[in-house]
Amino acid sequence: MNKTLVILILAVIVLCWNFVFTDTKKIDLTDPAKVLQGLSQSIQYKLAIIKYWKEKKSLPDADEWSNAGNNIEIDTSKSLVETIEVGMDAPGAITVYFANKENIPLEKDIDGTKIVLVPEINGERLVWTCRGTMHQEYMPSKCQQDIPEDNTKIELQGNNQER
């Protein structure tokens, strides 16, 4: 048999062995993905905040948001999201509250935790920052830093900016 083929077969066997017997907790990304899936339900709110800001040139607090009749309905039954509120933590801020749900198992308790997306006016665009009380390993990677969980705040880059 060809020497290169033998080496290739051995390499595949070693990789398979490592994959099968590696501690799955080290490579398990399902819990953060469940949180991120829930957080993705805030996108409709984010678009509505951007529209509000473009029309009114200000960011709404909770009363202004409610009075403007911005009722966004989302189905939270298949996610970890309990509720989403606007303007409670800061003008224009989108607060996503999470809850444990029996049909969506998680390793850690997230009941009552939240992630807050805060828009800041930067010239002709909104720049979104993130903070929250969620377990740090469940926070989106753009929100993770080596600072206390209840004070996580960084600028989100890329598609999270509006021009």
C-alpha cells in the first residue's frame, strides 16, 4: 500500500477518535445558539426604532413608543424570550428578557436575565451597543468582554449599524 495513503488513513482515524471521545461540553455551542436565536427576535424592533428615529429625529422612551402605537407581535413560544420592551432602560433601547422554558433545556439558569441593545446617535446613523445580565458565555460574542456581566457594553460592528 502507498505510504501516503497509510498516513492519511491514520490521520483520519486519529481525528475520528478525538471527535468521538472529546468532552462535548468543550465544543457545545447549542446553549449560546438558543439565546442568539431568541435575541434575533428583536430585529423587528430594531428596524422599527431606526424608522422612528429617521422620522422623528429622536429615540423613544417607553411612553413615546407606546403612544406611537408600535405594536410588534412575535411568537416567543419556541424561543427563550419572555418579553421584549422598548425604552425601559434608555431611550430607544430594546430590552430582551429571557426565561427558562421546559421545552428548551439549558445548562444554566437564565430566568429573569436580559440583554439590552442600546442605540446611540452617531452623526447620520445609529450605532448599537450591548449590555446585559445574561451569563457571559451565553451572551453574543460581540457582547462578551472581561468585565462584569451586569455592565457588559461594547459597540456592535458590521450589520448592526444604520446609515
